[in-house]
Amino acid sequence: MSDATLIRGARITGGDTADILVESGVITGVGASLTAAGARVIDADGLIALPGLVDLHTHLREPGYEASETILSGSRAAAAGGYTTVFAMPNTSPVADTAGVVEQELALGEAAGYVHVQPIGAVTVGQKGERLAELGAMASSRAQVRVFSDDGFCVFDPLIMRRALEYVKAFDGVVAQHAQDPRLTEGAQMNEGIVSAELGLTGWPAVAEESIIARDVLLAEHVGSRLHVCHLSTAGSVDLIRWAKKRGIAVTAEVTPHHLLLTEDLVRGYDARYKVNPPLRRDEDVQAVREGLADGTIDIVATDHAPHPAEAKTCEWQAAANGMVGLESALRVVHTSMVETGLLGWEDVARVMSTTPARIGRLADAGTPIEVGAAASFTLYDPVPARTFGTTDLRGKSVNSPYLGRELPGEVRWTFFRGRATVVDGAVVEVVA
Ligand SMILES: NC(=O)N[C@@H](CC(=O)O)C(=O)O
């Protein structure tokens, strides 16, 4: 029997309409009026075909915090959002700071089968910031780690940061920095500014992010290495990255969907779903990160999907954990914040949510355009008008989404990972067959 799938009439990356033929996990045809005897036919009229999304910043919580998420549940959430690759942050228990842990994560991702789970290695042992982890061993392991981060913590010691930047050059790796001066943010609960003063909450000042970015772009220039800045959130940070790129420094930067849409004003209700690190910022910052993403200063959108159990979120603000789930909503949030505003077209969305994150993470077989010969990893997105985002839209283990009850456009209708459907007509498949 044929394993072929014929997708009829999708708008390729939001542009011209064409059929897509998939056989044995590979795209074997893109064009008008394709035929394939015995193929399963999918009517994609009105749907936008995008290369499978690639998330450079996901927290999957396994090993160690499986009550919040597992590699399997997070993979399902990813597929629901149109993703075919997620880079898993190392703040697990044990921390992913050895070849053994990253290989275990890789294997669990393969067993789940929904997306490629690409482990990120910790920069320092136990993410404690004191001495370098086994970066070389993780790079040469079966997981072939190329991205290293202590995300959740800043690599604060400048000498350790310098050594990490120097070390990863040997295998074309990149250090993804969580830019947060820990001293300037001790006890911080939200963005520092007028709202924090009104609410009497300890502030997280923009300068705590900006001063680390300034230091690190200079270090990256000094040692001639690649630096990636995680979840950039302030107007000043955008200016610094713009300056660094103009100077020829090899820096890339990401923004999260929530920093493209939400502001600190939401904290006024003390609903801990809006508590996140870095915190939601001012409207001026949201405008600046949108412009930065539109003009290429910011390279990518990354979710910072951070699942937490109900008890860590349905409590008083000060006791609540930082973090929001984001895999299932990311494309819809980018649709409303960047496409509906005219700041990005769908080709740009494919670039910032698929092609460039794969390139930064040095994954050759992810983020590839929808063309003959490429792996059949893509998503079919229906740009339907806004409807209420609800718990049925969430497919992971945790429900700490800031969008519940909010109107968002669009719907992921189908996702294919290496030729196999992971989302079928809006529903995540139980088992990837
Ligand atoms: N982004 C978040 O708000 N939370 C992250 C870690 C972190 O960056 O603090 C998490 O792992 O929960």
C-alpha cells in the first residue's frame, strides 16, 4: 500500500498555492495538480503551509519534574503548536550537564516521536555558575549538543562566560545567555517602574538585563565567538543588539511571544499566570521588541514554554513560580502581534520561527523550506479569525497559559513530522503512526 500523502492546494509559506506530495518521510513533489495513485488526500484549501516550527527555548521538565511536563507531554504540546523541533533547556533534575543526561533526553524524544527533541547542555556544573560542565563530551555525544545555556540562571561570572564562549568555538557551538544580573534582581517580583512602585512589589530593572547583554556582546567580540541572547525583553536591549550587530559581533537574539503581546499592567490583578522571568515590561518595550523583530535585530521567536503545576500558580503572587506555557499558542500570538499588525509576512514568520532557530542551533535537517527533497516536516495553519483560547487548546500537562480566556486568531490544523501526521485536522494524534 502507498504511504503517500497528497496535500491539495496549500499556500506555500503564505504565498502561491500548490499541492505537496509526501512519500517515505520526504517531500517528493510541490506543484500544480499533482497526482499519486493510492495516496491519502488532504484538502488544504485556505491553509498556510509553513516549515515545521523550531523552538530554541523549551522547558520539558524531564528528568525530575514530571508532574509539570514530560518529554512526551511537551512533545504533544509542541506538535499542537505546529512545532517539529524543540530545544530542551537543561534546568531539569539532574541538570543536563553530562553526556548521559542529554543522551537520555534525546532517546525519550525519539520514543515519543512527535518532534525532534534537541537537548541544550548546561554551561556550568549543576547550573551553579562555578565551573564549566562537560561541554565537549555533550557536543560529541549522540545528542550532538551545540547550544549551551544555564537558562533560569545567568552565567554571571565574566571569566566563566569568557571560557564558555572560547570553548564552544571548537565545535561551532553557541552560548545562550539568560541575561539577568542576579544582584540587581534580588527578590524581584515584576518589572521595575511605575506599576511596581504602585503595587509595592520589588522591581526587576531593565538595566539588569541590559548590563549583561552589553558585557557579553563585548566578550563575544573579544574572543570571536557566537553568543545568543535568550528572551530579550526591553527597548534598551534591542538598541544594544542593534549596536553589536552593526559592529559585526556574532550575536543573535530571541523574543518570546508573551513579550510581543503582554504588558506589566496585567500584574495589577495579581493573577500569577502573568508572572514570568524576565517579567512583562512596558508598552514601549513591547513596541520596541516588535520593531526589533521586524527589522531583523531580533532573529527569532522562542517560546520559553515553562510549565508549572497548579499549586505553583494558583497561590499568592509572591509565592508563585515564574513561567508560562507557550508552545500551543506561539504561532497564534505571532499571528496577532506581528502579522495582523503588518510587521511581518508569513515568509518572515517561517524565518523567525523555523529557519533561523534551526540555523542558530546548527540543525541541518530542521527549518528547511517546503521543497522537493526536504524532510516532510511542516505544519498547515488555518488563519481563521480570533476565537477564545481555552484549556482544550493546551496539550501539555500544565495549564499556566496567560492566554486562557483571550481571543487569538488562527488554528494549527495539521502537523507533519518526517512525513508522519502528529496533528490531524486540529487534534494531536494519540500515537504517531
Ligand atoms: N522563564 C521563566 O519564567 N521560568 C523558567 C526559568 C527562568 O528563566 O526563570 C522556568 O524554567 O520555569
